[in-house]
Amino acid sequence: MANLYLINKTYGENGLNLAKLDADAKVVLIQDGVYFNVRRFVGSKVKVYVLQNDAEKRGLIDRLHEDMELIDYGQLVDLIIQNKVINFA
């Protein structure tokens, strides 16, 4: 079971720095966390998901890194059920 880091803006830097040290980390950017330049923190080894609704509301869909996966709420629930959640939101 991998660790799933839910990242928002408030404590996001702490979560991303921790995820960088986790070989099996998965990161989900939610709410204002979609503003993070996440690759600056975790490099390319970490799987990154972005909640589509939050990115759309902030006009960032066209600005996301190509290897970030957009997900909807249903997919987020699936990730939460399948992984151990570490919440930084």
C-alpha cells in the first residue's frame, strides 16, 4: 500500500518535502495546492494527480505539467480507499 499525500497550499510544502523522501509516494493536489510547482519539490519520481475541478476553477488546466494526471472526485475516492492517506490539506 502506497502513501497518498493530499496537498493543499497551507501545509503543502511540508507534505511535498516528506513525499520527496517516500519511494512509493503518490501526491494529489487539491484546492489551492494546484498552484504548487510540485516537480520543484519531488522531482519526476513521484506520481502526481491533480483534482480537475480545482484546476479548472483556477484556470490552470493548460498550465499543468504533462505527466500530471487530472482526476475527478470519484477517482480521488478510489485513490483514498486504495492507499494510506497522509493529509496536508
